[in-house]
Amino acid sequence: MGKISAEGVGEVQEYVDICDYATGLSRSLNGQILPSERSGHALLEQWNPLGVVGVISAFNFPCAVYGWNNALALVTGNAVVWKPAPSTPLIAVAVTKWVIVFVVDIGFCLIVPGSALLKIETLFFLYNHMTFRLIEDVLKKNNLPGGLCSLVCGEGDVGQALVKDKRVNLVSFTGSTEVGRIIGQQVQARFGKILLELGGNNAIIVNDDADLNMVVPATVFAAVGTAGQRCTTTRRLIVHESVYDQLLERVKKAYAQFESRIGDPLEQNTIIGPLHNEVAVMKYKVTVAEAIATGGKVEYGGKVLDDKEGNYVLPTIVSGLPHDAPVVLRETFAPILYVFKFKTLDEAVKINNEVAQGLSSSLFTNNIQNVFKWMGPKGSDCGIVNVNIPTSGAEIGGAFGGEKETGGGRESGSDSWKQYMRRSTCTINFSKELPLAQGIKFE
Amino acid sequence: MGKISAEGVGEVQEYVDICDYATGLSRSLNGQILPSERSGHALLEQWNPLGVVGVISAFNFPCAVYGWNNALALVTGNAVVWKPAPSTPLIAVAVTKWVIVFVVDIGFCLIVPGSALLKIETLFFLYNHMTFRLIEDVLKKNNLPGGLCSLVCGEGDVGQALVKDKRVNLVSFTGSTEVGRIIGQQVQARFGKILLELGGNNAIIVNDDADLNMVVPATVFAAVGTAGQRCTTTRRLIVHESVYDQLLERVKKAYAQFESRIGDPLEQNTIIGPLHNEVAVMKYKVTVAEAIATGGKVEYGGKVLDDKEGNYVLPTIVSGLPHDAPVVLRETFAPILYVFKFKTLDEAVKINNEVAQGLSSSLFTNNIQNVFKWMGPKGSDCGIVNVNIPTSGAEIGGAFGGEKETGGGRESGSDSWKQYMRRSTCTINFSKELPLAQGIKFE
Amino acid sequence: MGKISAEGVGEVQEYVDICDYATGLSRSLNGQILPSERSGHALLEQWNPLGVVGVISAFNFPCAVYGWNNALALVTGNAVVWKPAPSTPLIAVAVTKWVIVFVVDIGFCLIVPGSALLKIETLFFLYNHMTFRLIEDVLKKNNLPGGLCSLVCGEGDVGQALVKDKRVNLVSFTGSTEVGRIIGQQVQARFGKILLELGGNNAIIVNDDADLNMVVPATVFAAVGTAGQRCTTTRRLIVHESVYDQLLERVKKAYAQFESRIGDPLEQNTIIGPLHNEVAVMKYKVTVAEAIATGGKVEYGGKVLDDKEGNYVLPTIVSGLPHDAPVVLRETFAPILYVFKFKTLDEAVKINNEVAQGLSSSLFTNNIQNVFKWMGPKGSDCGIVNVNIPTSGAEIGGAFGGEKETGGGRESGSDSWKQYMRRSTCTINFSKELPLAQGIKFE
Amino acid sequence: MGKISAEGVGEVQEYVDICDYATGLSRSLNGQILPSERSGHALLEQWNPLGVVGVISAFNFPCAVYGWNNALALVTGNAVVWKPAPSTPLIAVAVTKWVIVFVVDIGFCLIVPGSALLKIETLFFLYNHMTFRLIEDVLKKNNLPGGLCSLVCGEGDVGQALVKDKRVNLVSFTGSTEVGRIIGQQVQARFGKILLELGGNNAIIVNDDADLNMVVPATVFAAVGTAGQRCTTTRRLIVHESVYDQLLERVKKAYAQFESRIGDPLEQNTIIGPLHNEVAVMKYKVTVAEAIATGGKVEYGGKVLDDKEGNYVLPTIVSGLPHDAPVVLRETFAPILYVFKFKTLDEAVKINNEVAQGLSSSLFTNNIQNVFKWMGPKGSDCGIVNVNIPTSGAEIGGAFGGEKETGGGRESGSDSWKQYMRRSTCTINFSKELPLAQGIKFE
């Protein structure tokens, strides 16, 4: 997708980690035995597999997002059908190599291994010539059917087939809020289960007691890493007025340091790769223009690097906008950072929370009162609520996901596995009598 | 709503029980502290209140359904707005006595204490003259604002106002699958949280080793209790061929015994009260007619008791229908029981699972192999999976709710409280260093 | 036992609270269902009652300690035999009113309701004339045998009978480390279960960033409350050198303010009541003398109030002692506070941890780094690790108890209930086959 | 130790499995965040490492027992000192290769790498010439100190040094009840933590509805596997009178089938290897003699195989003894099976429970009522309560261990990891106020 090597390796590592995690989970996916109020009865809570999990993943994490879903879905006993982003099919093939093709007719969906879909012709050619096929090998070695981890490639019509198919018990969708809003309703309409990981509009709040030596690198990496195309990318920097000038200056200097390290993502020295495609560059341009038109000042960057072949842009810092300007409230998948000033922490939290998205958020402070307030009912309304680390960089042991227009789903750690299962509340009467009200007798 | 006294008292008891349960929960609503993979970091999972919980309840449990939601929503730190069924406002007023009135204009919803809505005029009159007001008293005694437990009465337009209002963070809806399907999509469209408790089409499977002395009363009570108007009412009886004739005979005899005990629900002797209203009687008639037209044989009942004033009908047993006849697959909120025959348990489970609803299910058997199969991935696909007790009669310690078109929500026990909260995954860096990849230094 | 009214009411409130808590627990005492590695098998974890729980409680919380044990032991399905402190039998009788008398002969122990023990003659007289009998009434109302909550009064020989009796499955002992050390071994020798709540030697660490407006009242209440006779009483105050002088001055002033409020514990104005008995006064005197002899300076108090009738002493502050002086390392059950100075937090934590007891500890700081260090592997080694509240004042929702010579037991919240139960790990093969290695066949 | 190859491989597999399990645990070892009753407070439960875990293991599982402890102790953050059985040091060296030597003087214990202990001279020679050293390699690769996993070899005096050393925070002992009783008291005397896995006297109950095709192989494998030297070996067979004769006949036939497969444990065909040493053979002989003297009838075996070089004995079945004969109540570590008859399940459970040991137990039945009774308060009093599988063969996902004289410890799965940690109950006041009773003000 264009990310730099180190980040690519990181994605694979996440897949490895979640597999380790899932192996442990395989012996600890627990239901409960609860005391019954009736003598001679047992109350059990049993978790069973859903059946088929459909995973629709986004271009920006073409490997790890599937990995997270794949590992949990398998360990909870499900089969998985994966539809990767239309622009990253090769990674998907390299990961799985099992392909099932969707033929999508009007109102009719058929899963037929072996049929063909014109638009993935090239894909098939490559598929037949690739030797790198991770999951297939593992399944074969363990005598498991390849269909446990199926891959379907294609555009939105393929995704729609998955979404509307009653046989797909859970649809785990990572992508934009716009698409997620539609998919959510479609799956809900058929009472399927949904796991949504949608847009983020993540902020770092820098309190007056923050250690700026930590804030500067944290901000820069979270704002320009993966060229600003992570769902957890920092897009807003909300700074206490007392450190605002100093911090802005230092962040700008840091950006300048990085300018020579924009380029070919496969080169060792590169820190910032290209945007994913031309549309992304276009959106970057439009957004910068709108920011300026709304009264914003470009503190750094703001330009497409036309001299470089590829979709390269300068990471950008914009100040001076109202914190609730439409361009700020919108998620633009590009390395654009809006900077704001605040007087009180309450005000900063309000700014953090006023966007529609609710994925990630960070506060830099050393004060225990601020920390617990930030995590509490009157603090951040995001799913990820960090302290002294930036908005990106979640660990697989925690539940990953966000509130509000981010969609409410949770992946990876904690009890996220429950989303891949259905719960049976079982009351077993193991006495020889039936407890009944009213004491009526029957012949 | 017309239920008999003993069942009414039972509803109140459920409210009492869930309050006890919630009091205990108040000290055990736990998030987690998890080990972080980074030294000097803590990974916390904090649960925070959602804000406002909207409860839309059904006529058949006009007190307990609210009680379950109310107790959990309060103990998890939320305010509650309740819209009861249009036909049971008095119970709602008696329970709460706090009233906030909705003025519903085109696309506009306003919560204004003190305004008026014509259609609840009478309600207000009664409200002002009632002295029985449970929640209000408790809140006053504890100096809590009455708005914590608001009541709004009205028709579907009031419900729609709640459903569409972004300020209502969770909509907990109990009612029909038809309405739930719409509400589900509406709330999903605004990325609100949804808790759906919709229709059931619940079956009892009677295996050849079942104790018929337990099956007979279990079936009768679960099929005719609350005049067949529970969401957990037994609507299908799936019987092993070896005991079919014997069991049918005994159940019919038991029904006959009850005929003299149909009547005024407030009289001590009554076991079966009336249907809720004339529409319900109409649906009963239509369904019986359709069953007969499809080839069904009325083994018992099938008639409206026209001589009695009120909506009284005979509880009804129908045999001889195909197990997948449309009339069987449909939930009719009336005391109609369809009886089927099976040869193997696998077949019986398949019949149990072939309806669109997934609320409750029971198996009568004494065999451990059957029991665990029934609870497992190839067993019942319902949320409630009972053994040797009928489909009704859940305990508040377990999670109550169902799969498929029943909506997937869970109320009452286990970790149902999580649905009333939002989760924050918090990573706290409490070291003085920022863990960063790539070892880049900043000035 | 001599505590002031407000504290007495507090004890009763704790009993009420734990009953509420236990009521909730009654529906959530959960075992687990875990996935088995063998197909057709279920792995369950079932918790069962132990049988009989013996509670030996101390004089300083003559009501609440029993309450905590009683509520959890009952809700987990056990019967309870209570042996209160020899000096507080009346409270015990008031709480239970059920009496079973131990006749202790050589190597023989008999629980016989109705027999007599000379030394509790007076007790019986009072027993027969008391009308206040809480538990008895509850059991009677619910048709439960009184023996569920038995009371035995007496000296150490009665305690020994309980400790050595194999029928007492769990001995929950609250008292001194000396006695706990013996009892622990005695119960261990017969492989009984033990729950020990022994001595504390609790410290407050005051960091340089602490809010002294919080530290002063916190220290005073925790050091002089219950006349220094709580297991969680603050006995050591470890203060950063930069605030040492200021804090010591303020604490002394606060002590002086309280001097006029030492007296009859039943009077409204009283804040400090008497010591429990003359032995306690003697130990107070000896300890103060030893402290002075070791080089300590009495900053405040140090005197017995001989003019008052009863066991009244002045709360005492001693400075200038080595932090590892024997008198400091020893727990004296009296209001004596030793004050120390530190330079670095690491040093303060080391001082906190160098005593043999490990009950409670507090750090006053606002810094998140300090807080998590304090809670972590290199922080406090106590069972209770507070921040910005003193060493006393635990909540029933948490697990209460301490490490090292405090004995390791945990009461009240979290999963403390597991100590009152035994665990069964159950593997159920519900298939029709036995999984066996080596594929050997049998005729 | 003499076990057959397949069983040896099985031990290694258990070590591998627990490592996988522990890897998963490393991200899910959770404490809790609980709601505080005080506003502005957080109640946390944090688990911290103990420090040093001492593992004293038995000869019969010379690899797996250490593996279970080692994996959990490491993942919970502890260092481990291992003292294997005196007769199996080579396996221990092969597993770890790190050696620290104890010099044990009177009342003084010193852990000094590099010092020497005469009696392990030979060991050192071998140590220096072995190339197979699993843990050492792993630690080195990860730059961890070898001392994390130390090994000390020796006799009881070395064990005593570990047991009495205050620096060893937890002593995990697997061995006989006799030694465990002493060690338990010694560790308790210094308020250390103890995890005891002592003797078993395990029974299989065969109900009248049991499938004998499952019972026969289950019994045989559990009674003769590892030559009857597992702690979970089946030593008692309690059979319903209606199937007694038939079952006994079949089990005897099965034993006879195995006679030709007693021999060199490294040969592929062997199923029964030798006893561990000559003392074990002596005990076997004495026990058989006592059984006969008490009135028992040797149904099969009962003889030492003197013609074979090595400690070979015939697996033995004895009938006709009183179920409470001293020889039955005692655990003899040899393949001797006592057979009894029962009339009612209650009687059989009583026999199961009347021994002092409480490790493992099995019931063969297909009846749900029996199963839940068996698992419940009036069922088996063992830690392992199986159904339709024999007494041996625990899974690492469950908690392994037993009640009564088996010692009460739990290893491997569920929450066993908590035994390797200490719990801190932390209340953090993050408000700026101190909640205090009585409203007293300070200057």
C-alpha cells in the first residue's frame, strides 16, 4: 500500500503476535457456571462459534487487520471469508492463497470455488505463479479444509454480496464511516452481527505540565507515520497556551528534519512514503486549500512533491482554524495536522470530544488527577484513551476500536473474541422435579 | 395488560431481584488492568456510562422489562428515558411518576418537562391523583434529580423521537421483530447503541428418554401462561415419535383441566386471563384458520370464548402441520401450540433451528450426551437453551436474550451491564521515556 | 471495645454493606466453562461450599470482621462458627444470639448446644435477657437452622478447639501475628484452609509534591482513630525532607486540637476514646519508654491520662528514631506515630517495605510516575496500596488483607469468596468414545 | 524415571503446551478496576510478581511438573529455583543447564553460583559434558540472566534450605503427603506462600448405566499407566453390583493382554515399564501382602517379575477388601487396583470421599442427574471430578490439584497464575479533596 519497510514488518509482527495470543485464548475462552436460584438446577453460559465471519479490510493495513480477525475467528471456531481492499489483492493472496470467487447477480450470491470473475483475471495469473502462501500451507499440514480461510477479491459489489448474505454471520468491516454507515444498516436489517472499525479524527492534548521532549517525537510519528493514513493517525494537536508557541516551533523543526527522508518506502532511510494513490493526493490538495480558505495558516508543508514520481506530499501543519471548522471535523486520510490552543483542560477535552469520530485520543500530563479525569466519564469519549503516548500504537492485549462514528466494534484483546461467538444461556434442571408456581397437579 | 395476579406479583419480584443484583454489581462492575508489552506502561480497560438510555418496552411485561433496564442503566451511571407500550401507561406512571413530555414536530424532538401532549391528557389527570410512585420517592430521598428516570408516554411517534435522537446513547427496545428491524437500522444509521429483544418462536423438544411427568406441566405452563403472550412462550412441541401419542393425549387432558380456570385475571382461581386486546383476538382467529387451511388438525381449543366479556380465547393445540409451514414459522402472540413428531435428535434440532427467531428452546432428556450436544455448536441456535425446564422462566443471574431475528441483545445478568457502558482502552506511559521505533533523535 | 459512637455505627454499616454485596454475589459466584482440547469433552470449573467456616475475630472490630466473614461464608453455602474475642462477647451475642457451647477436654472437642461452660455463666444470663438478636431472627423467618450461624465464647482453649477440629474446613483468624503464626501451622498440619488477617505496621509516605492540606487530616485520623487500635492504623510517617518540618508542625497542632476531645466514647464530641484495657496502656507506656531510650524525641503526647478514669492515653508522635529501630519494626496497638525523613522516593519505599508486616501503605503524590511505581513490582509490598488517602478506610468492593507477616488472607470483595469454597475441575466426556493414546484394542 | 517413551514425549509436550499457554497469559494476566464508593477515587487491583519461586518436584514427572511451574512463574515475572527429585537430576540438567549450588550450614543458607557440594560431583561432570540445555539457550538469546531459572540438585537438606529461606517467596512442592505436611508448616511458620501437590488415592465409580466399552480401557490405562506411579493413577474401582462381575472379568482379561508388554520402557512395544527403584518394589510387595492378610483376593498379578532384570512387577487387582481397610486408605505408588461393589450412587460417593486424599475421581454414567450431583456440593470432594474419562489425563487449561491431604494447590490453567503473584488493592484518590467523617476542620 506504500508504507515503509519497517512498518510493513510491523504489520506482519502483529499477525504473529495475535496468533500467539489466540493460541493462549484457545484454552481460556470461558463461559460461566453461575449459581441458580432453583435447587437442583445449574445455570451455564456457553459460547459457540457463529459459523462464517466475513472480513472486509482496508488498504492501509492490508495484512494486520485481516490477521487480527483471522486469528480470533479461527480460534473461536469460525470459517473466514476475506475481501481485502480492491487495491491490495496481492498481499491478500500472499497471506492466504485460497481463493473462492463470488459471482454476483441481481439479488443472488453464490460462493463457488472455481468460477471466474473477469476483473480478477490478472490476480489469478499471479495467484497461479506465487509460491508464498502462508495460511494454505498451515491448513494443509493440519488436514483442514482450505475453505476455512477463503479469499474473495473484487470491488464494492463483492463486498455487498458478503454484507447481504445471511450465511455470513458476522461482518467485520474496516474502512470509512460513509461505507460503514451503509453496511451497518444492511447487516442490521438482516439481524447479522457487525464489527465496525471506521474513521478516526484523533487528537493529542498537551497539558502545561507535559514533558515536551516526549510530546514532540510522539506527535511527529503519530501524525506523519504511514503518511498520515492510519486510522489512529494524530490529526489534531490541542496545546495549552503556555507551551503552544514553544511546542509548535519544535514540531515544525522536527518536520523539517524529515523532509529529506520522504521517498521510496523500500529504501532503508525513508521515514515517509507516498500516499496510497492519486485520489488521496487530490483529497490532500483540496483539504489544504479548504483549510487556508477557512482562515488557516500553513505552518509547514502544504504542498504536493510534484518533482518526485509517485504520490508524494509534504506533511502539513495548519494553525489558526476554529476548532470546529468543517475541515477539522472531517477525517482526511493524509498527513495534515491541525494545531489549537486551550486554556483549561476541560476546554481541551471538549474540543477532543466534539468531532463525530471516537477512535483514539491522547493526553500528555504527569498529574494523576488529570489522568483519571481523562479516563473517566467526563474525559475522552474515544475507545482508546492514552496518556503520554500518542494516538497510534495500540497493543493487541487491549480491545481495539472506537465509539460514535468509529462504529463501536472492538478487535484483538480483552473480550473481543466474544464478538465472534454467540452466547447460550443454559439452565439445566438436573433434579427429578419441575419447579412450578401455583402447585397445580396433573393426572 | 391482563395477566393474572400471581404473574403480576412475579413481575414486581423481578424488579426487586434485579435491584438487589444491581446493588451488588455497583461494587463489581470491573474493568481490567492488563500487562503492557512496553516497560513502564500500564494497560487499563475502563468502563464509563453511556449517558442516556432509552427504554421502549412492550405491553406484555409492562413492569419487569423496564425494571431490568432501569436497574442496570442506573447502576452503570446512566439516566433513563422510558417509553412504555401505548396501552400500559398507568403501570409506567405508578412505577416512576416522573414525566417528561415529548413534543414531536417534523424532524424535531424536544425534551421539555412541563409541556403538554394532547393524547396523554387523561394520563396527566391520573398522574396528578396517584399516590403510588416508587422511583420518584427513592430519588427524592437521595437528593437525585427526577430526570434520572424520565417517563414519556405516547404512540410510535414518541418512540421514533427517542430512536432518532443522538442524545439517546442506547436504545433498548423490546417488541416485535418488524418494528425492531426498523429501529435497529435507524439507531445503527446514527451509530447509536442498540439492545433488541424481539420475537420468539420457541420450541420444546421431547426426547424418547424424557420424563413425561415433567414434560406435561412444563409444556402447559409455558404454552398457556400469560395467555401465550410471553416472548418465551412455547409455541412448538417437537416430540419423539415413540412418545408422541401418549404425550399429546396427556397435554390435551391438561388443557381440558384448565378450561374452567379461564377468566378474570384478578380472581384467585384463574390461571388463564384474556388476550391483551381485540387485535390479538383477531390474529388468533386468523392464525387458527390458516393452520386449518394448511392441513392442521385442531387437537384442542381453537375457539374464541364469545360468551365471556373480554378478549378470551381457548388455548389451542394444532397437529399435523408441516414443521416449516408459514403459519408455524410465524410468531403469533396467542396460546397456540403446534405439535410435531421426530425420529432422531438431529432432526429435532434442525426443526428447532429452522425458524427465523432465536430466543428460547428446551430439550427434555436425561442423557449427558444429548445435553452437551444441545448446548454446543451443533445444538440449539437460541440465546436460551434449557434442559428439563420449559422455554419460559429465565433467571436474572443469566444473560437474557436471543439470536437471529430476536435481535441479539442481552439483558439482566452475566456481563449484560457492559451494553449500558462504553469501554476505554487506556495505555498509560508512566515512565519518563517514549518508546519509539527507528531510534530517530530530535533536537 | 471502647471505640467512639460514629465508628461503632460505621462497623454496623460495613456489615450492612457486605450483606448487600453478598446478595449480589449470590447470582454471580461464577465458575467457568473452558474449551477442551479433546473433541466431545467439556471442561468445567465448579465451586462448591467448604462446609464449616470457623471465624476467630479480634476485639478491635467486634462486629464488622464477623460480618465480612459471615456474609461471604453464608452466600457461598457454608455454616459458620464464631469465636469472638474473649473481651467482646456481648456484641457477638447481640449479633447472633445463637449459642453453641464448646466443652474442651484433653484432645476432645464437642459441639453441643445446651451444655455449659463455667466461664461464660454471666454471658448466659445476659443472653437470656437480651432482646436484640439480629441473625437469629433472620434465620427463623426463613426456616433455616440456627446452627448455620453458631457462636462460641471463651478463651484461647475454645479457639484451639476450633483450630484443631478437622470438621472446621476453613479457619478465618483475625488477630496478632504471634497467634496467627501458631494457628497457621496448626491448620496447615491438618491440611485445613486458613485465612489470616494479622498485624500491620502501616506507613504513609509524603512525597515533596503532596498536598499537605490532605496529608494532615489523613495522617491524624489514621493515626489516632479508634485510639490507634486498627490493624490499618498509620504507625509510621515517612516524609520528604523538603516538607518534613512544615508537616510535623502542622500534625502536632492538629493533635493538640484533639486533646480536649479525648474521653467517653459515647459522648458526641469525643473523637478519641480509651485504649481497650490496662494491658494496652501498659504496652503503650513500655513502647514510649523504649522509643525514648532508643534516642527518640516525643514531639507530642507520650503520657497516660491518669486523671481520667479509664484507659486513656495521649496520642503520641515520636521523631528521631532510626527507621529500623526494633521499637519501630514492632506493632504496638496504640496511637503512637513515628516520623521519619527521606531524600528519594526509592529510599522511602525501602523504609515502607522493611517491616515484617505487609498490610497497608499510602503515598501522597500527584505524579503519575510515582503512583504507578508505587503500585508496581518495585513499589509497596503491602496488600493495600493507597494513594492520597491514608492507610485506613478500605472499601468492601476490594480484597482486604496483607502480605508477609500480615498473613496473606483476603476478605470482602474481588474474588475473596473463593477462599470460602473449594474448586472442582471437571472434565466431562459427552461423546461415545474414549480418547486414548497408543491405539490399543480390547476385546 | 523409567516411564515408557510415549509417556516421556507426552511430558515434553505438556511443557510445550504450557509455554504456549503462558505466552497467551502474558497479555491477559488481569487485575481489575472496580468502582469506588467515593467520588473521585479509583479502586484498582494490581498483581505483582512474588520474587523467587522455589520448585521442588517429584521423580514421577521429572520434566512436566517443573515445566508447569516454570512457565507460569516466569510469565508472572518471577525467578525460579528448581530442586528436582534426587533420583532424576539428569533430566533437570538437560532442561535447564543453569546450576546454582546451595551450601547448607547450620541455620544458614547461601545461594552462591560456583561453590561446590560434594554429593553432586558426578552431576557436575555430566553437566560440563552435556550439550542439550534448553532454557539456558533461550535466556541467552534474549539477554536474560541465567539465574532466572536456577537449578539446585541434592537430597532433603537442599530442599530444606529452599523451604526455610525467607527469600523464596513461594514454595511449590510436588511429592508425598508426609513431606508436604512438614514443608507446609515450615513455610507457613515464616508466612511464605505454599503450593502443594501431594498424594492421591483416586477412584473410578462405575454406575449401572456406564458404557463398559469405555470403562475397561479407561480403567486399565489409568491404573497401569506409568506403572501406577502417577499422582492421578486410579487406585480404587467402585462398581455397581449389577455390572461388577462382568466388569471385573473384562478388566482382568485386559490386564492379561498387557502381560507380554511389560519391559524395557524404551522399546516401542512396551506399555508397562519398571517401578522407579527397589524401595518401590518393596512397598509393592508389602502392600500386596497386607491386602491379602486383610482378607483381599488377588484377582490378577500380585507378583514381582524376578526373572526380569530391573524393578518389574505385575499390575495387580485385589477384590474383597473392606472399602475402608487401612491398606486401601493408604496411597501405594504402584499398579495396585482395589475393586469394590456398591448398591446406590450415594454409597459410592461416600466411599470415594472417605479417603484422606482428594486429588482425582471419575464417574462413568450417561445420566445428567448423576453428573451434576457428582460435580456438586454432595458429590466428589476431589479437585478433579471427571465424567466418562478416568482419573488421569488432566488438560493444562484447567486448574490442576486436589483438596484435603492432597494439599489444596492448583497448577496450570484457570487462575492458577495468581498463586505466583501478590495482589495489591489500590485506592487512588484523584480528586483534590480528602473524604473524611465528622467534618472536623484543621487550621
